[in-house]
Amino acid sequence: MRFLESISVGMKALLINKLRSLLTTLGIVIGIASVLAMIAIGDGAKEIILEDIQKLGGLNTFTLYRVSTKFVGGRRVPIRSKEHFNYSDVLAIEAACSSVKGVTLRLPSYSVVLVQAKDGSDMRAGYYGVNEVYTKLMEWDLQAGRFISTDDVNNATKVAVIGTDVATNLFGNASPIGKEIKIGSASRQYKYKRRTERFTQ
């Protein structure tokens, strides 16, 4: 009985103070909607970040590299060691680590190299020297052509895979497949184009 009376009193209070009731209800709805929106935005941002990281090689990828300088007595001095990572290290890691998906060498990027097409179009871009395993580790989708093959590596074929930005700047709307580009002082036949999405070259 008291429960029913409480409901009756509450309903009467709501009807008497209609504006206050409306504002209270509106505040509750806006509060809940704001919380849900923040959760959705956070989840969306997380997915975008994870997707971008995946395009750079994924969460389970790491790079080993040899630094060229070190600090001694507060000064940066060059490292004169002749020890470098080489292909035998790649083979050793593959042999010793059966759970590793793939191992590849990657020559460093030079961000100020001039890339030129035969018609004189040019731009500055970075590049990496890689082998056929690299695309498997990076999980890239090709927009056209194919990636570097084992035969290309074994025969030291001068080929390149380029991103959408480079293709557009050098060739416009024309297909770059089979064209030649000059990277720095070297000429390479340009057979492949990689689709770049969030992170572009």
C-alpha cells in the first residue's frame, strides 16, 4: 500500500512541476548520451590507431638496428666497430625461432633523395631496400602490379614498389607500371605500385 502511495505522490509531484521534471529528464538523457558518445569515440580512436600500427608492420613487429654514434663524456662520437647485421643473421634467427613469422633486412631510409620520372617530373621521398619477405610482414595490399619477388632479389633486379603519393606526383593519372624512375643516382624500372592509406609516402 505504501508503495502505491509513493508512486501516486511522485506522479502528482511530476505533474505539478512539469518544467522541473522535463529539465531533470533531459539532464539524465544528455548525461547518459554523453557517456555513450565518449565511449564510442574512444573505441573508434583505438581502432584507427591499431589499424595504422598494423599498416606499419603490426603490434608484434620490432626492428633491430645498429646505431652509428654513441655518447662518451657528454660528446657524441662515431662507433668504429665493423660489426653489422647481415643476411647470415637473418638465416640464424629464422633457424632458431620457429614461431617467428618472418625476418627481413631493410636498408635505412633517406628522406631527401630525389625521385625522378623520365619526363622530368620529380619529388623528394624516402625509400627502403627490402626483400620479398617485407610485404608479408607489413601486410600491405597492392593496388596494382606485384611486390618484389625472390627472383628479383636473387638477380639483383632494379625494381621498386611505390606509394600512391609518389605515383600521382610523377605520373599523374597514368599507370606507372613498367615505367622507369630514377632514385638518387640509380635508375629502376617501376613495375609495382602499393596502395597507401593513412600513412602515405
